[in-house]
Amino acid sequence: MKQTLRPIQETARRIKQLEVQGARNVAVAAIEAMDTLAKGTKAKSKKEFFKELFEAKTILFSSRETEPLMRNAVRLIMSQVEKNVHEKVVELAETVTSASEQFLKDLESSKEKIAEIGARRISNKATVLTHCHSSTVTHLLRKAKLEGKAFEVICTESRPVFQGRITAKEMLELGVKTTLIVDSAARSFMNQVDLVLVGADAITSEGNVVNKIGTSMIALVAKESRTPFYVVSELLKFDPVTKFGSYERIEERSPDEVWNIPPKNLNIRNPAFDVTRRDFVHGIICEEGVIPPQSIMQVIHRKYPWVLD
């Protein structure tokens, strides 16, 4: 393996092993690894450098099947290099750095806009139910708390890896009254809830949402209880391949996460995500406002047309 690809390999390993969690954190880690590669490259030509970037892209993409935010970030960096008229590798490497810095800046800006917009949906004394852990969701809740709103949060455990515990700890650190429940208790608590906030790992061209396994079950329960179900997400979690008829792939993880030493001959399935149909989504809270999931293609076309190229 090339020495310059070591940061890429290490980042891919950390993503695969869930040492880096959350779509935003995965995207940031991948971008930083691409920048490190560019700064340490030994490539002698544009062709050689682009080949190195392509190898890095392949490694990063294979680390997680459902990560369009990370993929869109890497695609943007590579397109900037490909379109660059310069031939000198040092100038191309600078393009990677500037594109990386701009993407991270835009990502942070979108996070703040989403928090500002979404916090308005949380009324004083509201009860919010969350599923899994989303840094975008917790940032929104932090914003509402800083605005002086008193609310409480119910977190699902989010089995089998218990990401809901991360959300619960963060809420307690904010001084928010927090209750942790097992995933299957969502129906029992839904009538006490004013709104549901979940993140997204991917959004399809039809406006369907791919998120942590169990999300679609909670959306179904929320609809039955007439509880607003919102998806909190950056628009760049839109997956462009779904525009051309491809389905978003659902990652299936090791059965060891479910049962470390199971009985012999027991078949264990461990899908990491499921798909929530747009019919169950009250709205997508994104940097462009609260939009209906059906309008995702038009909004992407207006805000990030390069994604559709």
C-alpha cells in the first residue's frame, strides 16, 4: 500500500468499526483524510495524482454503504481537481485543501441554519422523542435550550449498538430532563410526545429517508398517534444515484453486535438502516427551511446543482 494512502485506510477502518459515528462526523473524517493525502502526495503528474485520489475514494466509499454526505463531499473535491486547468501537483493539492475547507465551512453553516430553523418548532414545555444519535438533531436541541426553552427529551436506546445513550448523555450535559427507553417502548410513550426528531443517513430522489434501523417503525407509530415526525438533515445527504433508479443500499452489520456468542445454527440478521416512506414524514428540516420530502429534487437542483451532474 502507498504510504500516502495510510491516512485513508486508517480513516476507513475507523468508520467501518464505528469509531467514527454519525453521517456528519464520517464526512468530516473523510474530507480531512483526503486533505492529508493531498498534502503528503508524492505524485509527479496530474494523472498520477488523480489516480491516487480515485483510489482513496474507492477505499472511503467501501467503508460504509449508506453515506451520501461523505460521498458527495469526496465527489466535490475530486470534481474541483478534475476541472482545475493547472497541471502542477502542488497546485492541485492546494485545490483539495481549499475545496475541503470550503466544504467544512458550508457544512458548519448549514448546521447552524438547521438549528435556528428547527428550534422554532420546539415549544416551551414540549416533549421530544429522538431515535439513535444525530449531531444535527442534538445541535438543534442545544439551540432551543440556549433560547431558554424548557423541554424534555425521550431517547430510544437504538439497539444493538446503543447510540441513543450518546444522545441521552449529551442532553443531560445540557441540563435537559431526559428519559431513556427501549426501542420497543416507543408506542407506549408516543401519546406523551409533542414531536419526533430524527436524523438521516440518506435521502432518496423520491423523498424517502434512510436512517437507523427502527426509524420507520417510530414513524409509523407517530403517524398513528398523529404526532409530527420531522427529519433533521443537511440537503447533501441526498443520494444522486437514486435519481437514476438505483436503490439506496442497506448495510448489514456483523451478527456479533446482536449476540456475541449465540446458539449454534441460529441465523441472526443485523441491518443497520431502514427506509421511511415520505408519506410518514411531516417535513425535512434543512438549511433551506422546513420542506416537504416530495420537493427534495427541486431544492437540490436550486441549492446544489453539481450533485445532480
